[in-house]
Amino acid sequence: MENNDFIKYEPVRFSEKESEQRAHSFRTFMDKRRSIRYFSDKPVSKQLIEDLIMTGSSAPSGAHKQPWTFCAVSNAELKSKIRAAAENEEYESYNHRMSDEWLEALKPFGTDWHKEFLDIAPWLIIVFKKSYDLNPDGSRSKNYYVNESVGLAVGFLLAAIHNAGLVSLTHTPSPMNFLQTILERPPNEKPFLLMPVGYPADEVEVPNLNRKSSKAVIQYYE
């Protein structure tokens, strides 16, 4: 029976060998991705940011509700406000909220409450999650699997950023309600995370991390 709500899926077809080569190449490429805390102030075009965000927005979501808003900030005054508020929360976290065990776990990364990158990176992408949508008549429409859906969108976005030769950091100052206030977001939107995006500063060094092996993360049942 014909159903006009569906369209034909056009698969991308590769030979098994091509699929293996592409999968291994992408795995190797993504293994080079790192979280960066030192950015260049080199400009990044609005069109590039839009393409990156829309790649993130192509992620699957519960009931295809797409429960996210991506706020892209390049305005210097807004970035400074965000930095000041974030550093205030981070200072409290590093000095009063975090356990000794947590602080010890962060030592290899050399982080503290200072977040200069929030001023320097040409763009800040603040991802908001929506537990419900607001309809034109003021009623609410429930969203499903919101955290999972937004997490998937962020993963797509991170891959797109790396693919474009840019860098980012998943920054989560806690609590993050100040982002909702500064950006004047509606009550159905809650901040999920904050991502500075741009080019890396010259000669940036990153921690020499070892990712878990395939044996540690995969359990085969054959």
C-alpha cells in the first residue's frame, strides 16, 4: 500500500573491501581528535559554523523530535559575559565543590578555573536540550530520550568539527543556568554543554593519552 509519508532510501554502496578501507581510515582519522584548551583567534566563517551545526542536527533523535537548539556566539561582549559567569562557577567547583578524588583525576590535564579560551575562540556553540517543545498556542509537546538524542547530536558535531580541521572542547561548567540567562533562552531549553570552536593556537601541546584497546571496549559474541 502506498504511503506518502515515506520516501525511498537510496543507500550508499561500497564493496566490502572499500567499506573496510573507509572504516579503518575514518577510525585512524578520528583517533587524532583531541580536546583543545588553547585556541587561535583566527576567524571562522559563519557558513562553516552553520554546516558543522547542521551536521550535528542530522543525528537521530527520539521520535525524530530533534530536541536541541545550538546557540552560536561570536559577539565579543557576549563571550566575555559567558567567560565571567563560567569562571565564577568553575572557581567555586575547583575550590569548594569537587572532591579530592575528582581534582586528582583532573591533574594530568593541567586545568583550573581560568577559561581564557572562552574569549579567544572565535565561536562558542552552546547546546541546549529541550524536554518539551512549545506549540504556537502555548501548549507543550513532550520530547523523548532527550539526553541520549542531544548527546548523539554533539557526537556528530564533534566529528564534523574535526573533519573540517577545527578543534573544540566539551566544556561543562556546573551549574550552567547562567547560559540560559545570558542568552535569554525560553524556559523549555536547558544548557547541555558549551563548546568553543576554532583553530588551535600555534604549537599546542595536549596530554599524551592512551585510549582503551579494542579488547577493553568490545565484547564479541560469535
